[in-house]
Amino acid sequence: MRTQDIVRKLRDEAGNGNVAVWEDGTMTVVPPDYPGEAAGRNPLVVLKPIRLVNEFELLDFALTDEGLLSTIEEAVRSAGGQCSREPGAQGR
């Protein structure tokens, strides 16, 4: 999955709930009190949009922020998932 796709989803869903990232690369919005399991399976990670992307006035800033991109990549990878940046994308 692409780190920037996760950032876009987080930005789109800020205020609607948290974002669960699944092993197959799908992302779903879950409530803040989500227990972490659906249909007998667990997401790789549940990310909190407001905490991660609220500081960025524009999506373009979030898509290139080295700290944000690295934080998301570390969370996904530490849960056993694969995550990489879009080709040619460089963090600031």
C-alpha cells in the first residue's frame, strides 16, 4: 500500500472516526471506541486522523511531510504490513 493513499484517507475522514488499515491494503472508518476486530480478523493498525493530519492546512503539505510519512510507515511495518511511498515522492 502507498503511504500517500493512507494520508489522503486520513485527511478525508478526519472528524468521521479512526481509520483501520487492513493487511490487504483496504482502509475502513471505525468508531473511536473500535475494539480492533471485525469478522474474526484484526486490522494491522488503527490510525487517528485528527492527531496525524489536523496540523496541515493543505493536503499537499501532509503528503510530503517526512515526519508524518515516517510515522505512518513505521506503524504499518511494525504491525507486519508493507508500506511504501509513491514513486518520486520525497518527504520534506
